Amino acid sequence: MGRAATNVLRVRGNLRRAGAPAGLGGAVALVLAFAPGGSAASTPAGPACGAQTAGVVYQVENRIVHGIYQNELSSPEVQSDLGHVTSSTQLASAVASGNHRRIYAATHAIVYTPHWHIVRLRVLSRSGKVLADVGGPYIIAPLTGKITYNGTVVGTFVTSVQDDLGYKKLVTAIAGIPIEIYRDGQPLMGSVTNPPSTPPPSGPLTLNGVHYTVDAFNAAAFPSGTLRIVVLIAAPSASLSAMTCAQVHLQTITQVVEHVAVGLTNAGFPFLQHQGLFASQAAGYAQGPVFVFDGGQEIAGSNDLPDATAPAPPRDMPDSGEVSYEGQQWLVASFVHYPPDRVYVLQPASVAGDSSGATGATGAS
């Protein structure tokens, strides 16, 4: 279905705002540990994924981790936040006036407006002189723009909707894997116990006696410069490797979907009252159908999203196994997050494995 997760969980690590919902613009730590609580897919005929298992898991986790970062640069929410800056007549007139007290007040008002997601805003003159800089430290994914007043460019700005700690928490919460952020070649923050003193390259790594595949890539620091992001994907278990590659893909995605359910609840959006929000976010991460059933009846799902064209799911959805939907076969996994609602996650019954294993991140290396 290929839908991006645009209404992503917002976690801010450094900047607290009065009135901002925790996890969607506020400061909140999501401490999650996934324990499968639902039905695993039954074993269809097919070879074990075996040596390709690590590559399949890597592909899923790589997409999730990079997708979270890209979402901080280009999602509809980010465009809305940019609009708060570019449309501010108070800021534009203050910059045009050259009055530093007015410029700071207008900048501060934008950053600390409840329910907006701007964590830092730096305002500059046309010549590049910093006029105001408000927000938290250690910011990731900066965006730039122009400030215009009466049709004339009077200044520029650098802003961001995410800090390093918030990104770290999102990766830990949604992907469920350790992450370490490096600045100037040294560990800055993360969730890795005894991280390497310098960022390791993408590829195999044994750390603290555990075998990992490293996904290492560059991210932009604020207001300029480069951060090195390192995520550690643990070697798959023997039981996971015994599944088909399609099952491995499904089980990895299902863990991510359960993380979303737990994360939304911890962020102040209880699952039983926000199934639509859950379905939107879960389907974005899963890039496939996700449904919530209660007593055999669908109550929310990816088919209900505003841009959806898919039909309703089968009424006799199995808790695990296979189902025919939209003219093709899907593997099904399910779990009960809050009784009696059961969440169903669908992925294509045939998924190509990556026989070459992990070869590096899709982002900048």
C-alpha cells in the first residue's frame, strides 16, 4: 500500500511546552519492551529464511529508522510548522524593524506556542547575522527559509521540529532497537550500553558479547554540520530464522505495530479511544493493511483513512495464517493490545529475501 507515516508520534527530549500533549509535541520518555502477546503466523509451505533472515530484518528496521528521520524533514506536519514561521506577521515586521527585543519576543512566541512542534528557531538578517535563537540544545534535521515583509525578503531562518533526544526516543520506541548519536566522532547520546568510542561503519559488529548488524548514516545537525546515527540490529534468533522470509518480514512489522499501540497510549492517546489515530500511524509504518476488530466487527483500519481506496477486510479474518484480500494472498498476524480489541497486521504472502544481507543504509553514508 506504500503509505508514509505522516501523523507520526512526536517525542521531544529537551524542550518542554505548557499545554502540549505528551509525545505529540511535549517531552516524554517512552520506555517500551516488546513481548509478543498475540498469535504468530502459522507456517505455510516454503523454505526457511535461514541466512537471509538478517537481511530481511535489516530491510524493515532500516526503512523505519530512516523514515522517522525523513518525516522530520518533509511530512505534512513539518510543512505546517514551517508555515507558522513564514506566515508570522509579528516576526516579519519585527525583523524588518531591526528591533532586537521585538525579534526575540516574536521568535519566542513561535517556539513556545502550545501544540506547535517547533523545538528551535534561529532568525538571521539578510547578511547572515543572528538576530534571535530560541529553543533547546542538540537539535536534528534543520530546515531553512526566508522571512518576507511586504513582499521583500528581510531575513532568513533555521528551524527544526525535532531534537536529538526526541529522535533517539522515537527510534527506541518504534523500531525497538538501540541507537547511538555521534557528534564530532564521539558519542553524544543514545541507548547503547558502552557504545563504541567512535562511530562504527555499517556492517557486522559484536558489542558487549552480542552480535549486531550496524546501520550507520549521516543526519544534519543544527544549525549546520553532521551527526552520525548508528543503530544496532541484533542477530536473529534460530526460531526466527526457521520461518519463511515472508513470515520474518511479518513478525518484524508486527512488533513495530505493537510498539505504536503502546507508544500512543503512553503518550496520552489511549488505544481504546484512538483506534483511528493508531490505524493511521500503524499502517504508515507497516506499509500494509492494519485493522482493529471488536467481536468480529472492524472498528478501525487502513481502509478507513482519508486517502484509502481499499475495501473492508474479510469478516472471517483469521488470528494467524493467510487471507485473501484485494485480489492477493496475505499473511496475517494479530495481537490483543487492550481486550477485547484485536489488531490484525497483513503483509504479502511472498516477500523476496535479501540473500546478500545488509549492505549499508539507504541514507547518506
